[in-house]
Amino acid sequence: MTRPSVREMREALEDQILSPYAARSVDAVRDTLEPPCPIRTAYQRDRDRILHSKSFRRLKHKTQVFIAPLGDHYRTRLTHTLEVTQVARTVARALRLNEDLTEAIGLGHDLGHAPFGHAGEVALSRICPGHFRHNEQSRRIVEVLERDGAGLNLTYAVREGIHLHSKARRDITATAWGTAKTLEGQLIKLCDSIAYINHDIDDAIRAGILRREDLPPECTDVLGNSSSELLTTMVSDLIYHNWWATGEGIPPDPPVLTMSPPILAATNKLRDFLYQHVYWRPEATEENEKVAFVIETLYRYFLSHPEAIPIELRTIVERRGEPIEQAVVDYIAGMTDRYALAVFKQIFVPRTWGATP
């Protein structure tokens, strides 16, 4: 009798321990068929492919909130991604959802962020044809750009979760693109907000922009005040309000993860407070204008000098019949903060006499 592979044993274990509403690795679908791994499930392979991608490594030098921060303890897009994934795995385990799928979506959800955070995204969206959204660019990266145009051949559930993690401005549960079919994909959308609300408060306090006593009492009275209290309240609510997802109880129709009304209202209000007092603070306006100037100037330059765009990006858009503007967007969106500034300096800032090129 042939012994089952490690992967097959894991797939069998999923049937025993996962909720009936959880995604099963054995049901994962890829656009291009490939032999299964004897060790890893399909979602483990997706997680590993994202983790080893070039786009993932670049997240360490991309802005979360504070542009190109010099302090060692401010979050970057990479640490944000790790915190989202950790929070989501905690909830997924409690609700008996697929942790590997949850982790893969979490690690890949922000791959498409432009340099300089949301200021860079706004600048690119304003200048490029059509529009630019980081969730759509994240999906493009894993489907098209990685591996020199071959993409990562991720499963559909991971690609869908990456694409649909963004939410509407008015509510962390609202959607602007649609709702993921898997609960794991829905979970990442909520944990994305939970993570950044909490760590952005921490970073704003570190930067001297906020004091903890500045947080609105109508929020802290419900959620708590310290970082630990806030995070514990939100995570606990997400677990116990959705206990049906474990397979116990009657699911809502449609079966969508959400938060209890009082916790959701307080969380949304706290998020609005951050927009007013951190993200849209008056002293940030000048820096956002500088970001827009850098992004727009680079865009116009590369549009006029396409030969300066890496050949692999030009080849991809040519092969797909896309306009050169797409290669420009792909190139700029993939830049880290420091690389964008270095390229800008190299092209537009004159060197002193005798300086090394």
C-alpha cells in the first residue's frame, strides 16, 4: 500500500479540523495546471511564492503612513503586511478557517502599493490613463509582472482575496469592488483595517502628532484605550460575532463576516478620527504635494523616454498589446520610496563638478 504524501495527509486533516465554511486546499484552482507538491498544499505554495517574490521584498522600503521614515520603529508597508497577516491568522484559527489561504492573501494584499503610500497612489491615479488602484496593481503583479511576465500562477482564491481586500471610505465592512467568495478573503479585508488603525495610532503617538488622551472618548469607552485593549476588543468581536463561521450556529444570508454594530460603529469613528488628525493633517499637505511632483515628473519623463524603462517591463506590455503608459505605471508603482527619490535625483538634480555619476 502506497503511503500518502505529506500534502495528502494535510488535506485529509483539513477535512477533520476546518469549519464547513472554510476553503479546502484540495479545491484550489489555478489558471495553469501544474503537478501538485508532495509536501505543501496549494495555498502553502501560494504563500511561499508571494514570500519569495521581488515585489514582497520591496515592501520593506515603501511608506505605510510616514513618508520614507528615518526612525527604526515606524511601520513600513512590509511590517503592516506582517501585522495584518498575524491578526488574520489569529482569527482564522479561532473560527477554524484555512490559515494557509488567509496567510497567502495577507502577505500579497499590498504588493501593488506605489511609493510614498496613499499619497503616491493618489498621484499615480491622477496622472495615468484610466485610474490606478493598489489592489488592482497587486493582482496584476501576481498574475502578470512577477517572473518576467509569467506571473506566479496563484490559485483563484488568493488572487480574488488580494483584489477584493480594499474597502469603501465610509465603512471598513463596505466594498467598492465586490465581496470575496471565501471567508478567508473577507477576513483579510477586515483585519487590514484593524491592523492599520491600531498601528497608525501607535506611530502617530511616536511621531508626536497624537497623544493617547486625544483619542475620542466615544471610541475608547467602547474599544479601550491602550494598544492592547483596542486590538483585543476588535479581534475578540470579530471572532465571537462570527462564531457561526466555525460551523456552530446559523450563518447570515449571505454568509459575510462583519463586526457587531457597537464595535463596528466605534471602529469606523476611530478610523475617521485618524483621517482627520493623522492622514489629512495640515502639515502633511505640503509633503503630499512634493510626492505628487516627484511621481508626475517621473511619469512624464519615462513616457518621453521609454528606453529608460527596464526592458523586461517594456517587453511584457508589448507582448500583451498594452500601451507604453502601462509600462511607465508598472515601473513607478514598483519603486520603493528611496529608489524613486534616487531616480528623481539622478535625472533632475544636477551633480556638483567632479561628483561620481
